[in-house]
Amino acid sequence: MNITRRELLTFAGGSILGALFTPVPWKLLDDSAIWTQNWSLIPGLPRGPETFTFTGCTLCPGGCAIKARRVNGLPVSLVGVTGHPVSNGFLCPMGIAGHHLAYHPLRLRRPWAFTGKGTDSLLTPSTLEEVISNLAPIVKDIQSSPTKGTVAVLDQRPDRVVSDVYRRFVSNIPGGMYALAPGSEDPTLTALRSLCKTAEGKLGYDLENTEVILSFGAPLLDGWSCPGRAVHLLQNRIHSGLRLIQAEGVQSRTALQADTWLPLIPGTEAVLALAIGNVLIRERLVPSKIEKTSADFQTYKKLVAKFQPETVADICGIPASAISETARTIASHSSVVMSGYNPAGGPFDAATETAIAGLNALLGNIGRIGGISLHRPLPSGPVSTSPAIALTEIPDHSVRLLLIDGAESGHTYPSSLLRRKLTADGGTVVMLSPYLSSRSALADFLVPSPAAFESLEEISTPPGAHRASFALSLPLMKQPDTAVDAVTFLSKLAGAAGLPSLGAESMESFLKQRAHDIWLSKRGTLTAPAGTSVTPTAEMAGEEQLWKGLSEGGCWVDDVEAKEAIPQSMLLGTLTPDRFDGASSPAQHATGTMRLIPHGWRNATTTASVAPVLSKLFQESHLRSLGGRVHINPATLAANALSDADIVKVTTQSGSMTAQVVADHTVIPGVIHAVVGPSPNNTAPTNQPEGEGLLGLCVVRDDGSWRITEASIARA
Amino acid sequence: MVVDLDRCTGCGACMVACAVENNVAPAEQKATERTGVTWLRVYPVSNGENFPANDTVFIPMPCQQCGNHTPCVSVCPQNAVEVDPSTGIVGQIPQRCLGCRYCMTACPYHARYFNWWDPQWPEGTETLLNPDVAPRMRGVAEKCNFCHGRLHAARTKAAAAGNKEIAAGDYIPACVESCPSKAIVFGDLADETSEVSRLSHSNDTFQFLPKLGTAPKVFYHSAKEWVRKMADRAPLA
């Protein structure tokens, strides 16, 4: 058979035409997408047996309970534990991705030392032995010459067993100080403690029995205390009748969900608190016994007489009727009044904190059910005699060796707050931390500590809790060989410096001792991990049963003491009324300048504290703002001839910095809402820590507050 | 799915839980809100008033699982988008995807995302990825599929127990599980006795862009009138 050229071409053409109607072209297109992939960059997935472990989050003192799904022994997802007696099933975005932090690009994988000071300093690799050999002579020298400066330990999460180890360590050194970092305690409760010095036990908020919360900017729905507690209570208020009144100069997430939002002009919180005090006294809404039990009642009454709602309404930006109504509401219900510790803005100034805390004393809230509870601290054996002081109480230029603990409070503060405590030569700063954070720039030595979920740790009572609690954070993965926990580091340093032994030399032995103390107290109950059973401590066969329950992810909570005990308390404490001089005068508040208020999200104030996948919130959407941006009301922008996305220069007494503007209707006019936050993608390994950003522009006052700083902006 | 916008605090737990569950890689350095990949995105939306009359609502926007004339299905030249008739869930098959991005253009909810870069996790993190969800490659589109890995696991569990139907509670998407405010309710809309079905018919419940007739299977609830009115207007992004 002969095949002509025409037939061949017809066949070929027909085949091509026919092939177009088959799946082949589509398949080729499909496969081309696959062939062109860079497969080496597609990660393989873990394989192995699936298990579940109950543990707890140690990223902040909230200590949320976690159910971890593990594959081949490694965690692949973390979720909250429904029905947990403390965290109520809550887990924040940082906790959800917390297991990724072990591989954070800014993870410290060995000790480092800074050579040089200031901008010329460079990070150079070191070893634990080198760090210890550099520090031991300093400790020895301090022992022999205490006048040249002393040792201070800065604990960012007090009331842990390791906190007591720190206190034992400094008690062996002349002048040694154990200090609490800003943000490690609730500011209202701290102020209240100074108002009622006779109060025994720990103070906490009995929110479970509260009917009204008056909050001066507390981020109740955005990371406050143990976040699940407030979120659970407020989201169920339709059944409980709980009401939230939020006084805040920005329409925050909490303000949005509040029953009443008082858009308060920032800086006038004390004025509002005293005006409420005025109404309470004027309308005789104060319990009669307060007049007798408060030594400074008459002084307080005289002071608040100047703060008539009608005269201060314009100062605070709140109508007089709203001030009076708020006072009547908190007086006619069981209520608590609280100020909020802003994760980047810190506490209010001391006078404001006292004015806010004083409302609780005025209402007789202290020791009252549904008010400020007095509860027993966590059972413990003998505690070191070294007192805990606030960082601000450390005399300036007195610290020659500063040791900063790596457990984060979730809050940040300006580095100048620490620098002023160091001796004139800059002292020596050692930081235990899993990451190279913005605060690392302060350190001379960086010692890598285990990341979250890498070591056995404790979850102690969250700040503001109304009863003590205790649980363990069980490791989900192996810590790097180079990681050093605080107990090991302190033991080695104490040994090299010739200090007495700190007792047991492992975290587990300290934690077992804590469990032993709890069992001896016979107090409280142990809730099984998924809330399946509750066993009273008194009914346990032995301390082994308690330890076993804790080791399986159980949570011990103390009994609530159902008794009312109103202690004697002051309303102003050591604060003299002249601290409020002029506060009731509109002229005092009429400033033409803008105010810079740093704002952060708890546990997300630096790049190192969030997993890179948090870029979903900060970079790949507008849900959270990246660090270094300033949110300003559009009216204020227009008045300054600026617009959204402009690059501006922000200037304060501390210096200048450029930032990108975000036009934001939720911010009160006249305020620069400065975001102190992470840049989750800016995580290329570096030998220089990131700067502290806009926080560095804040001016730290004598009382240690930095909440409001006068500032100006101009187009960069 | 029914999302109660009055309960949502915009914390972002759902977005992060979604990314961890579905192995969505962290953003590439140059990625922005337009080029990033967020299967579930929470949009803060303002009523446009100035302080203090301003009001903001946070709108979690996953794939709306359109039940009628599903736009992404009809435009895909590769048959890479399929609607599962048994669940109504719109699935995406990345291995078939050509990367033409017609589906992204067609989606009125901006709920589809394109992998502009190779997915990259910090070294070591790959050992912590969810073994039930394959990472996608550069050059393909992807979107929410109501955590298909979890649906598959629930089906496997039911089959192992000899059941045809999965038990209630065995299949919950990661966003629903992680929401601290319990603002998201998930279930079978076809089951008239279910909570989600009841909520979808309750007062003040609405769908986004109903005039398009796409019959989304994600419903929203808000007592605020301005929020409900906004649902009829243009897409959010």
C-alpha cells in the first residue's frame, strides 16, 4: 500500500486536531504546573504515631491549658482545653503557634557576648563557661566591695519556684536585690496593697461574682491576666448579667464589646476617678463603715470636692451625667474598679493608679464577695527573706551586675528604665532568654534558655486571679543541648563565685517540693486534664497521686474562702492631695501639643515573641498593626496636613523617629497611638538585635511610668 | 457555618489556627495583604463615623462555599475546583491548578489566594507541620476547604467504627475550635434540627452579597443594622 504525501499530512493534521479534543492538552497543562515546581522547597510531612498530651502555655503568666496533638513525638497543633478551671478553653494566637517558636529564626542557640558598648557593640559567640568565668569575679568583687554596686535580679514573672531560687541567690550577696519587672503585677492590686497594708494574703479580682466592672483601659478581651477568664465571663454576660464599663481614649477591642464605653481623654483618668469619688460621697453612696475605717477619709473627701462632674466633664471628655451614672452603677452593684496595664504603655502614673485603686477602697470592695478578694498564696515552704521590690525602687546607678530572667510577662518597657539603675560604667547585664529580642541590646551576655514547651516548668497563679492555682508545663520537644535553665545557671554561678549552694539543683526537684507543700496543706482540688474529674487534695492517698495528676496535665486550684473581711484601708495612702493640684482646672489640661501613647498587644511586642506564622495577622492582613506605625485620627491628620500612609517624623524629648501613618477613626484626636509590635517577617538571623522602636521615644517619669509623652509630628 | 459578628473580638486566633492546621506558610518578606495567603481573613470594618461615633466590626471571611453557580468552579479551565455533592464544600485541587487565577478574579468574596512564592518555613518547623494536609506549591491558587483533613479523619474514624455518618463533634474546622468567643458555629445546614441551621434562619442573620445569587453557605449574624446593610455592598478588600 502506498501512502501519499497528502495522506500523511491529512493523517498528521487530523491527529493533531483530534488530540485537541482529548484530555491530553489539559493533562499537559496540568502536569506542566507540577513539573515546574521547585520540589526541594516543598517540605516533607512528619509521619509517625499520633498522641495527645495535656500541658500548659508558658509564653506569658496567663498559663492557658493546652491539648497538644503530637505526631512522632513532636507537637503539630495546640488547642485550648475546654472546661479548664482557670483558662476555660482559651488559647491566644501566640499560644496556638507557640510550638513554632522553638525554631524561631531569632532563637539563641548558644551563649553570646557583646563586645564593645553602644552602637559599636558586636555579638560574638561565647560559651557558658566563659560567661560564668566573666561573672564570677564580679560577684566576688561585689562581696568584698559592696559599696561599688551590687547584684540585682529582675524577675519578669514572680511567684514561681525559680523566683524563690533567685531570692535565695541575691540574699547571699551584700545588698543583693530581687526586683519585679514592670508589668509582672496588676497595677491596681499593687496600688491597693499599699493602701491597705494590714491586708493579709494575696489580692485578686472576684470577677466570677462581680456584677459591674469599671475598667480604665484594661484590655479585658485582648490578653488581660489569664485571658480565658475575662473572655469567658464577658461572653456569657447575657446569662450572668455582668456589665462592663470601659473608660478609654481609644476604641479598643474591649471598648467595642463593652456595655458602656466612656471615650476618656488620655491623661485624665485620675480626674474621672476622683469625679466618681465626688459623686459617691456627695450622694452618700459610700458604705458607712468606710468613713470610720479609712484614716484619710476626710482628706479624700476634701480633695474630691474639687472634682465636681460638672466642672471636670470637659477636661475628661465625659458628660457629667455619664460620670454620675457610672458612680451610681458601681455603687449599687457588687463591682470592681481596675486600671489596665498596657503591654507597651505600662501603668498609669502613681497618682492615677492610686486614684483608681482608691475607688475600690471607697466602695468597700476589698475583701468583699464580687469585689477584690483576699486569698491565700500558693502553699509553700519557707520562702527566702530577701524582699521583692519593684524595679523603680532600685536606687539609680546602684546595680553592677543585673541578671534578667527569661520568662516573659508579655509586657515591655523602655530600656532607659533599666539603664538608669546600672552603675556609671554601664554595669554588666546578663540576660537569660531563648531569643534575640529588642531588649537583648541591653545585655553584655546572652544565655540561651529553653523555649516554651521544651522544658518542665510551672504554671503559677495568674495575676489578678481570685484563688491560687498550680499546674505543670510538660515539655513537648527536646531542648537544645546548649539551652540552660535558670536553676542550672544560678547553681553554676553560685558555685564559681563561692556562694552557698541553692539547695536542690534541678527544676524538677523544686517543683516536686512545691507539690509536696500543696499536698501538706490539704487545700484545694486537682482537676483532671480534660475536666473529667475533680479530686480534693485532702482525699488523695499521698503526694505521689498529686504529682502524678499534675504530670498528666492536671490543674490544682485552691478552695475559695467564702468569707468577707474588709480590712482597714486608706484612700490616698502616702499620696498627698497636692499631687492632684490643678488637675481639676481646665487650663492645666489645655496643651497644644500632641501626646504619644505607646500601645502593644500582650506577648506580641517584639518580633522574637511571636512565631513567623503570625505574619497572617500583622503583615498579610490589616487585623493587627506592625510595629513602627502610628495610628492617628483623620481629623488630626488633616489639621497637620498629613494623610494615610504618609511617612512622618515623630519627635519627643527623647529623640526623633520616622514612622508610617495609619488614619484611624478609633483613636481620639490629638493622640499619636504608637504601635510597639513585631515585624514577624523581619527575622533574618542577625548579629544585632532590633531596636525598641517607638518605645524609645517615651520619656520615663520619676515614678517609673512612661504612658504619655508630649510629641510632635511632621512629614518626613 | 454561622459567624456571630457581635461576639467576634478580632483576636485573630482563627486565622492563626487555620494557618497552622492547613500548613499555610509564613509570609514571604515582600508579601502584603494583597499577596499573602490567609485561608481565613478577618477584616476590621468601620462604620465610617469619626471618633467617638465610630464603630468597628470584625468580619472573618473564609471561602463562602457558594452553593449556586459557584463562580470559581465555572471559570476554572483545569477542573481544579470541585463541589463535594455530599457536603456542599467547595474543594480545591492544587495539583490540577494551572495558576491562571481566573478563580481569584471570579470570587466576589476575595476568599482565594495565590502562592506567589515557594512556601518556606523557618528551618526545623517542617517537623511540626500537620501531616494531614499537603503543603501547596508556588504558582497555584488555594482557599479554605473547611479543614478537609479533619473531615477526612472524621470519616476514617466513622468508617473504622462501622458507621456511615460521622459523629457530631468529630468534625470541627480549626477556626471554630480556636475561637475563644465561640462566635463561629459549624454544622450541617441541611439538618433542620442542627444549631447551625436554626441560627441561619434566625433574625439578623444574613449572607454577603446575596444579590449575586451565589447562595453562600457561610452566614453572618449581627444586631447592628449598618453591618447588615454593608453585606449588600461591594467586597471588603
